[in-house]
Amino acid sequence: MEISQVVKDKRKEQKLTQDQLAEKIFVSKKTISNWENGRTTPDIESLIRIAHLFELSLDSLLLEGSNIVEDIKKREKLAELTQVYWLGPVITEILLLILLYLPSGNMENRWMLGVIVIAAITNLLSIIYFKGKIYGLKGMEEKLNKELKYMRISGLVFLTIVLLFLFIIYNFY
């Protein structure tokens, strides 16, 4: 039996409303509704509270609703990815901005500008990669494909603007 059905059946068995159950396990009524309709699954802390409240073993909850274990693994992986999602690109962009405003010394400004543009493009690609991984873990591949379609269009526009900018700088300065 799926965890959604277990929660719903046990709640009704104990004659609890969704509000009452939510209050007992410290979540919102909407969260209970989402669990019971199978839209989301409880996190590990909520599972422990549910098991305690309904006098169930965690083994039975986790084994009966095997999708729970997979969901917990996905959430852990998602949390790991989310922590580093912006770290690299943000640090690189800050360093590139610093590089942009430092006196050029013996370096040629055109060369520095090219490096900055290449770094910005590689950061954009890493953001797209991580976003794809996160959407994959969330099971939102359709949304990712739709966004990639728009990213391709905006990427081509961005690339055209950058190339025009570089062309102007290299030819007129």
C-alpha cells in the first residue's frame, strides 16, 4: 500500500481531520492533502512522527510505500546539487568583474575581454547542466525541455550580441 493511502486510512481510522493530523505532526493541512493525494511524500522527520502517532514501524511505512525511499534519495541528491548550483558561477563572475576593473598593465584589453566572454559562456553552460540535473531529480523533464527550447533561442540572441560587441571592439579600437 502506498504511503498516501496509509496516511489517509490511519487518519480516518483515528477520526482525525487533515487539520488535526497536521497539528499533531507539525505540518500544514495542505501538506497532509498533498501526501494523501500522492502529489508529495513525507520527509523522514514527518515519517517518524506519523509512525509514532499511528503506532506503525518505520519499516512498514518505508517498505509498503517503496517510492518513499527513492524520494528521500532524490531529495538528498537535490539538496547536494542545490548547495553548489550557484557557487562556481557566482565566484567566477565576481573574479571576472574584478579582473575587468583591474589596470591591464601589459595585457592587451582585447585578450582580457575575450577571456571574460568565454568564462561567462562556460558559467552559463554549467548553470544549464545543474538545472537539468535538478529538474531530472524532480521528475520535471517536460518543463526542462520547454525551458531548453527558450534557452536555445535566447542563447543564440546572446551569442549574436556578444559576437557583434567583439566585432565592434576588435575593428574600431
